[in-house]
Amino acid sequence: MTNHALEGRVSVEFAIAADGKVATAKILTSTLADPAAEQCITAAIRRIPFPKPPQGDLVIVSYPFVLRAPGS
């Protein structure tokens, strides 16, 4: 089921490995109160290919997403 009225802020922390793939992704904070939507967000982030980090270092990113319903 899709909730077209779902709104909120989700902060995600993810780690980009030496090969540019996302090694881990987790929710830090969320106002969605929808675990399925939060899981969908982390799964989508894990599929994003990033450029390889300089010197092969692991890069930790914390990023906020603000979700708004259409028309709001």
C-alpha cells in the first residue's frame, strides 16, 4: 500500500566503501512513523553507486531527507 500523504524528515547515515558502493545505511532519526517507508529509503540508498573515495578511505555520510506530500 502506498501512502501519498506521508510526510516527515528522515536522517540517514551511510558508509561509502573504497569501491564506491554503499556498505551500510541506517536511519538516525525519523518523524515518519512508518518503518516500511524508512526501510525503502535505506534500501534505495544502498543501490546508489558513488565515485570511489580518494585514497580508498571509507566515507561516512549523514544526510537529511524531507518528504512532502504532493500539493503541500
